Amino acid sequence: MACYISLVFLLGFPAVYSGSHSLHYYISMLSAPAHEVPQYSIVVYADGLPIGRYNSDLHRAQFLIPSLNVLTEHLELQTKFAQRWQVYQERKMAFLMGFLNRTSDRGTIHIYQRKFSCELEEDGTIGGYQEFALDGREVITFDRENEVFVPATQEAVTMLPRWNQYLGNAKGNKMYMENECIEHIKLYLPLIMMDLEKKVKPKVKVSISESDSGVELHCRVYGFYPRDVEVKWIKNGRDEIHSEEAAQILPNPDGTYQIRVSVGVTPEGGATYSCHIDHSSLEKALVVPFEGETKGYVIYIVIGVVVAALLALCLGLFIQRKMNGFKGSRQSVSTDEQD
């Protein structure tokens, strides 16, 4: 791992470490080039705020927060580190693909992902995590306390000895997590405090759709900042409806976030449904009612199915009549030819 010099005190910034803070690195790599998607990319988040990036199209590290641009020397070091790190990630991806029997023939593109995080708690304790995934499936995680990588799946058990011996560098990862990464948190925080404190209210859109299992209500919440948000569906103003699928908070290109929470409902006459959103930008929870009638929606679905069935039946009868007429004409022609 490369060593970096903390510039906090050299630049005269005060130390601002109250509360817990984190720095996340999200690395992704494609097994082959794809249209309009960088083959290799790194995105850096401080306390959930995207602050920097590097990818194989840019070939340079960039700060996404203008106030960080004073760190010119640090940015140059980050560029060199990201370029050198790409080689290491290529080796790791090749190892995982080979061991897990993944190939890139017939145009198949595989995705390698690595998540790395360090955390500085309010009492000064240090934490963090690291994980590796291939095609969206977690394969390996990092045990910081024991300085070793551990398997996340059964098929990864047999490959871990070779990984730890040749590719893991567990000791170096722990040193970086507990030293340089923490110094970066201290370096960035004084310069991004105003950005971290900004709040953007969420926008909300509710909708309804039919699924294989019945009727689903959707609550899409988007354009909000900071990241933490609570979204839930409430029936008749008091009963929470739990979603069967865990909703993910996803980043937007502008630095805000989005989430969609969907629940299955059983149509009932007179029942009301509303989406409740709790976010730090709101003085009180935002309640967005679903204005439609789920029972009526199901009736429309049933009517649509019946109409489609009738149309199919009529079309079938029409084709059958045409075929019967065609057969009659063929028989008449055949008789004439025999004569």
C-alpha cells in the first residue's frame, strides 16, 4: 500500500472529528470493454457523500467536491495509486474467474467488485470491512482482527489458502485500513463539512402494478440527501405492511440518493394505503397516500383478461372459418383437375 502524508495540520485546518465517520471505496472491473461503461472504476464516499472518482476512461483521479481541489499533491498521489492498483485488481479478478470457472466467451461480461471501508468512531476506536464479489455474489471477506481473508461461500473455502498466500496481503490491508485510510478521513472532513451538513428533501412517486403473485404498490423516493432514510407502507393509517424484498438505497449521478419500496397487497374494499418517509431534511414524516382503489384496479385487470380471452376466441373462430373455406376451395379445384 502507498503511504500518504496528512495535510490537515500543514494547511491549518481545525480537527473536526465529532461523531462517527467513514470512508468507503467502491471498486468495479469488467472482464471486457462495454459500451459507455468504464472497464475499471473507483468511487470514494465520505460519510455517504461521493467525494472522488477514478476510472479507466479518465486516467486521473478527480475530486467531486470543489473544496477538496486545494489538495493538489494528494490528488496526484491518488492518481498514481489508482493506476497501480488496477493491475492488482486485474490479477484478483483473473484468479476468481479461473477458480470459479468463469469465462468471457460468447460475449459474456463478468463483473468484479471490491468494497473497502475504514471507520473512525467518536471515542477514537477504528473499524472497517472489506469484501470481494464476482457477478454480484460475495465471495471473500476480510477478518481485520485476525489479519486473514475468509470465505463467504462454500466454494470459496478451497481457494482461500492460495488467495491468502499470493493475493491477500492481509497485513498490508489492515495497516492501510487503520492508518492511511483514517488519515484520509481526517484530511477530508474539515473541507467537506458544509457539504456533509446539506440536506435535500426527497421527492416521492407512488404507483401500482400487477405481478405474478397479485397486486403490488410501489413507493419511489428519490433526489434526497443525506443517504439515511426510512420508507414504509401503512394500511388504514396504522398497520405497517412489510416488504418481502429488502430495498436498496442507490446513488444518483448528482450525489443524491433513491430507493423504491414495493409491497404486495390483498385488495379490500375501503382500505387505504399510504407511503411514509422519514428523512433528516423533513421536519416531520412525509405521508403520501395512494389515491387509487386497489379493488377497482383488480376489477379492471379481470375485465382486461376477459376481453383478451374473448378477442382470442373470436380470432380463433375467424381463422377456423377461413381454413374451412380454404379446404372447400382446394377440394373443388382437385375435383376439376381429376375431371
